[in-house]
Amino acid sequence: MEQICDKNKCSGCCACMNACPKNCISMEYDEYGVQLPVVDKDKCVDCGLCARVCPVNTTPKLNDPKKAIAAWHLDDEIRKKSASGGVAAAFYETTLEAGGVCYGTVFDEDLKLVIKKAENMEQIKAFKGSKYVQAYVGYTFKDVKKELERDKSVTYIGTPCQIAGLKSYLKKDYDKLVTVDLICHGVPSIKYLQDHVKDIEAKINKKADDISFRGEYSFELTLYENKEVIFRKYRFLDNYFTGFLNGLFYRNNCYSCPYARQQRVSDITIGDFWGLGQEVPCNYSMSKGISVILPNTEKGLEFVKKASDKLFMKERPLTEAVNGNDQLRHPSEKHANYRQFMDMYPNYGFEKSATECTKKDIAEFKKEERKKNVRRVLSKGKRICKKIIGRQ
């Protein structure tokens, strides 16, 4: 097999690697730090199975959401530690209580993001939190199939392209499989994040063993060592976070993602409920995190009902969810410096390339913050003057 699919459209979902009967496909980094499938030609028997399961070469079935629901976990502690409103945690808990298994993302000891299986409540704790980088699927599709053949209930949460890869690999639907996709902006290579963390570690002379991207009330890159914060920087002051948010270095396929639309590939779609209250007034505060749930199939709708004892849920207009989230309408756009970053990276590495390509964005953010501070000072001054005048 010369080429499984167009490499510019490859999402790195690993469906081909899972399907290969000769185990002759591996995921390797190219000169841009992007993982792509590589075929060992000495082992390959040209069966073509890899190309047939590749979602780039097939047309996955998409479904319109049946409704939109604003939701959050009823346990305040879980909600606080989760991405959005903690809906994923409720889904994991519901699956485990039914004797099933879950698949979610976790950073390993090398700060590589991988998809792993959880079989108990302790293991799902590591799944919490947003992780703005691509997760390595590995051979979890094979493992999912084994669990389903054992008649286990399975919940698999991943990006839309990973869900498409799983469904294409399985070739059929399973009653006990619930697929959940995340509303995804795009995914950078894990090498970029690892390189960035190594640069920070060298500057602070400490070794990170965990990472997070969202604080209790804000987005910030935080590194930990033995659960202690060793580095923290606000999103628009950090070159990795700025590059991620502005679409500087996603995989090439992310900019033409066929799943960034209202019609979804999974049973359920979840994410932040951006746009909440813009069409129908509500008094919910986004500060603590509110999730949107989009059940896309009858199976998905039934599963949401099973998890309802763990969630506050309120139905909202579907258009409110769609209009409030760009990735439910179209893929992310390339940053103006995308080509510059890709040209620089093979020669200069991540840190120098990202610093050069985000310096204007960061400078503009600082300028806007200075303006805001001036406005706040002036506003405070006016309030003080009014109080003084009022006393005279």
C-alpha cells in the first residue's frame, strides 16, 4: 500500500493501524512534527484494509442534533475540576455504574496525551479537564471491539475524527457502544506542547509531571510538580496557548474538517455552551462552567436520560448552540502566519517558531489590556469624584 489516504486530509485517527492484520502500520512524526501512518512495505501484503477503513476514504453517517441542552454536574467539586460543566464525568460515571468501561484522554508520565480505558471511578479522575492537543489513539479501537464482543457497555469520548475512525473500524453499530464527540477547534501535535514544556522547565529549573489549560475562572497554561504549581501563564500571554486559540499550528486537515458542522458523527456531542442566553434569556453564569449536550441519535438521547440524575439540565434552542459556536458551523481558519510557522519549524523548532509567529498577537493583547486598565482607572476616578461632589 503506497498511500492510505491524502496525507493533507489524514487526521491521525489510527483506524488504519488498528485494522492492519499484519501490524505493519505505525504512527510516526514527519518533519513538521505531525503524526502520520507509515507502512512497513516488507510486511505489507497489499490487502487494502487500511484504506477501506480510513474515514477520509469513506462517507461516515452524520446526524442532526435532536435538541440542545444546557447542563452541568450537580456535584460542585466535580464541576469545578472538569472542563465546561462536568457532563463528561457524568457520562463516565453512568457507564461504570452499569458495569461498563470508558475511554478518555489522560497525560502520561512524559506528558504525552493518550486515550486510555477506565474500569473504575478512580481511573476516570485523570480524564477531567480540557486538553488542547491531539491525543494518541493507539490500539484502543481494537480494545473497544474486544469489550463489545464481551457484551460490555462502552462509552468512548474523543474528537469527531477519532469517533469517525472508531466507527469506520468497527464497520457496524453496537447497541452497547455510546460515542461522544467534543466540539473541536483543531488539534496541534503533541510534540509542540512537549517542546514548549521542556523550554519552560529549562527556564525554571523544575520538572513538570502534570499540566492543565483551564483554571477555576480563566484559561491559563499551568504546570505542576507533585501537585504544586510551578508555572502559570494567562492564555494570551503564552505562545503555545495563543497559537492554539488563533489557529496557528493545527494539523492541516483541521482547516478543512468535514465534522465541523451542525450534523454530527457521534451519538452525543458536548462542549462549552457558548452563546447561551443570546436567543432566549437565562440567568445561568458561565463562570462555573456550563456544557452543551447535543444528542444526535435515539441511543444518545436515551443515554443522556440515564445520566440525568447526576446533571442539572435545561433544554435550549438548538440555534442558540449552533450560532454561538463557530465549530458547529465551519472549521477553524488558518492563522495568517501558519505557513511561516510550518516553514520555520523544521529548522528552528517550536519555541523560536511560535514566538516569532505569535509576537504580534501577544503585543496586541497587551495593548488592549492597557487600554482596559486605563478605562477602569478613569471610570473609578469618575465614581470617586461623584461621591465627593455629592457630599458637598
